[in-house]
Amino acid sequence: MIIAREKRRTNVAEYVIYMWQVEDMIRACKLDMELIRKQIIEKYDATDEVKKEIEQWYESLIHMMRESGVSERGHLPLTLNTVSQMEELHQLLLRSPDERQYKMLYYAARPHIITFQMKSQLPYSGEIHACLEALYLLLLMRLSKKEVSSATQESMQTFSRLLALLAQKFRAWETGELDL
């Protein structure tokens, strides 16, 4: 919760990927709050008050996952709404005549996005959603110590660069510093 709040404030792309990881951790604990307490919350170096706040956050996520029908797979509407906002900003940036750097990063990533979408054959709400999913899959591959080809690493770098700039623009957009 504390990490999620900070990531949401500073880097929206990292926030989305973090939330997807939290969803998977909750699923790994079988949406069992007692297991989450033992496996996750008790490991935090925090006061009892902060741990209670974290526990309430996990309880609310479990409730939302059950209510949204994403107990076994899928993502919380809360996070997907953020992805939709990122997609909206992405489209605005592509239409803006002043966003040369963003467009350059996008056109470098675009062939890799198309390739990823074709290979994965999963439904994405847009190109940014596909980039986020690809980077999340890369994280999972690294966590399970699977080898990542140089071509995949190159593709992921284009996604990372695009999302890093989008995250900066997103923060400015939310604070009113970016007017499109």
C-alpha cells in the first residue's frame, strides 16, 4: 500500500506493474488473509499501526478481486482504469505537434509492440496496455530465472523508454503542468 501509493505518485507505469504483481501475490496466497499476514505483512519492518493499514489495504484488494471476478486471472478495474488514462494521454501525445521526442520513442517501439501483440494473441485495450503486459511478463521471466533473448531484451528496452517518458508526461498531466 505504501509502495503502491508512492509509485502511483512518482511513476504510473511502475505502479501498474507493481499492482499486477500484488494481484499475483494475493492469488498465490489463495486470497487467504491469514496467509497474506504470515507471508507478506509480517515481513514488513513497520509499526503495528502501519501493518494494520497494510492489512486493511490487502483486505480491500481481496474484496475488489472477488467482486470484479479476477480472483484467478485478470486485473482489477482500478488498475485498468489507470491503464486507460495512460492510453488516453498516449493518444494525445501522438496528436500533439510539440511531442517530437515522445513520437520518436513510440515509432521505435511500434514494430515491437505489433510483434508482441501478434505473438501473445491476448486482448489489449491499446498499445500502452500491451507494453505494460510485456514488461510484466519480462519481470516474471526474470523472477523465475528464465533466459531472455537479446531480441526480447531489445524490444523491452523500447517499451521501457516509451513508458518512462509517458510516466513523466502523465505526472505533469495530472498536476496540470502539461496542457494538451
